[in-house]
Amino acid sequence: MSTSSVNIACLGGGHGLFQTLLAARQCDPTNISAIVTVADDGGSSGRLRRELDIIPPGDLRMALSALSPEDDNGQLWATTLQHRFGGTGALAGHAVGNLLIAGLAEVLGDMQAALDQVTTLTGSRGRVLPMVNQPLNIEAEVAGLDDDPRVMRPVRGQVAVATTPGQVRRVHLLPDAPQANPRALQALNEADIITLGPGSWFSSVLPHVLVPQIVDAISRSDALRVLVLNLSAEPGETSGFSVERHLHVLAQHAPKLRVDRVVVNAYMQLSGSERNHIQRAAAQLGAEVVFDDVCMVASDGLELNRHDPAKLARVIRSLHDEWVTAR
């Protein structure tokens, strides 16, 4: 079975999911399902969430943009969805796509119908699905905000968690253990390839595995399940994190989660012992580690902190070929 005859489900949010969806498109699958976090409370999304009591549209908009086709019409829509109004008035900072999604949700009376309508407008082949059908909040237990480093303080809100000067120890969702979007579960059940990550670890990746039904769907799946790790630790929420610690934190938050492969950028400066520690940490999730070149490189040869869609697509296709052959 080639990737041209498979369904791919990609879980994440923000810029990390954007890059993964670009990679998934280059696999030329039958269908792509973007399963997106819904806890954003900053910027345009946060304003619309508070004013209209809707699922924050920003990460959904970015996924729609990533799935827009490469023809002139598709790229016009991709650019328009991402365009932000300037100035200092009421519209300043709002993304056109956020307003379009919010408006369609009011007109059609349903957020999924609004997302599907934008998909029709852009001519995209994939589908964008909220992780759950309600806006969520993230609350973190953070150390280092007091003189005593052992004291934990709660920090609530995705933006606050992402920018805290303390060290995030654990996160949970409010409300706790929400019901998954049935359409997202269906997409996972029908997937031949499932990807999780990269992205902001505590605010874009971990929220998915804090939904028990999603963890169950991933862990029971016969699909190839690929965890894509970040290229580096992020200032703020994962400052100072090693690759190994990213995996330990994921396993701590979702001990029942099972994946098959963990993709780590081959050109990270890792010693042999560090690679062995990463392999052992991945084994907690039932996975093997794949070290490969997935980093985007600028024209001057400088490595960027962004996954290269073409390289990531090559890795996914190769892993899927091996997976099919082994079975």
C-alpha cells in the first residue's frame, strides 16, 4: 500500500501542525484529517473566543491554510486566511480567516459546518476537525515562581503557560477529560498513518493526550503511529528540556499512549549515550526512534528551527513502506 492510497490523521496545533500538514500533502494521500487543539486564549482567537463564546479559530485557520492547494486560487485563499488587519481600530490584529470562520459558524449554526465550508472555498482535499467540540483551558503546575523552587503555582491559560518564566511540571485541561469530537475519533479509526507533533509541547501536543478517548483511539489503532519531536526546546514552557525529557513528560501525562516511531532530527548534537537514553524513553511508549534529517535549511545553509515538509514527507513515506512490508 503506497501513501497515495492511505488516510493520514495529523494531531497538533499552531506552526508545528502547519508544517506536518504540508508534509502530509506531499505524501499525496487519499485524505488528510487535521485534528486541532482548541485551548488558545491569546490574540485574535482569544478575543473572538471571549466575545462570541466559540472554539478559538486560530489553529483551525492555520490548518485550513496549510491544506489549501498549490494552484493560484488555493494560494490566494491561503494568503487571505492568514492575512491580519493592521491599524489601531477594532479589527487590528484579527486574522481574516478567524473572522470568516466565526461568521460562518454563526450563519450555519455549527463550527464544523463552517470549517467544511471554508474547505470548499479553498478547494482543499483534507478536513479540519476540532479535537473536542468546546473551548478548553490549560492549567499548569509551575515551579520557580517563588523563592522556594519546590513550591508549585497554578498558571492558567495557553498564553500564560507558553510564556511563564517558571518551569512547567504538569498540565491538565479544564474541564478535565473532555469528550472527544466524534468526527476526530472516526478519522483516527480510519487512518493508516497517525502523526502527533511537533509543536509547543505543553500547549499544542499534550492537550491531545489529555483526552482519554483520543489516547484510546491512537493506542488501539492498527495505523503507523508517528511522534514527531521538536527540533529544539522552546523558550518558556520547555526551556532546558532534552529530547529524552520531552518523551518522559509525554509518557507521564499519558501512560496508556502507544506509538510506533519517534522521529528525531539526526543533526542534533547528541552523544551515543544520549541516543541510548532517548531509545529507552521511547520504549516507554512502545516506540522505536528514527534519527533522520528533517530540518529546514535556509539558502545560506543556516539550519532553521522548523521542520522541512519535503524531508518530513520522505521520512513518513519511508516509514510507511517499511511498516507495510513488515506486516
